[in-house]
Amino acid sequence: MRIFNKLNRIIMVILAFIILQSCAPQVIYVYKKPPSKVVEIKPARKYSKAIWISGHWKWNRRKQKYVWVKGHWQKIKRNRHWVDGYWKKTPRGWFWIDGHWK
């Protein structure tokens, strides 16, 4: 009985570890510098309380190249401001820091 309980606990710990690992953000390092930003023409604002979220380059692992993600209007979150995402250079390569509300 004790062996079964111990084995059960070990299995639960392994499953929890696997689940937590799959939820953790995956940092992908890219050795190629991202291209210059694309100049976008903002379409008309969809609603009055909206902020323009600029487009950005995203690394496509399957194609092994950068692809442009278009900018868009997003509803403003009360008492918060938008911080743009950006590519950060490190000794291991470039990686993307997501934009977020602060």
C-alpha cells in the first residue's frame, strides 16, 4: 500500500512538472537580426477609446524567416498604458519581448 502511495505521488509530481513546463513561455533565440520596422498606415479608429498597437516582426520557425504581424486597434484598458514589444539582442541571439499593458 505504501509503495502504491509513493508511486502515486511520484507520478503526480512528474505530471505537474510536465504541465508547468508546457505553460511556461518558450524563449526562442534567433541568430539573424530582425529587419527594419515596416511603416504602416493606420486605418480609421474602430471606436473612440482605442489605441494603435504597432506591427512587428515575428520569427517563423517552420519557414526559418521573419514574418510581419500587422498592427491593430485595441480597446484601451482603464488606468493602464501599452508598452510596445521589442527584439532584444543577447550573446545567444535575438529574442522577442512581448508588448503588454502596464
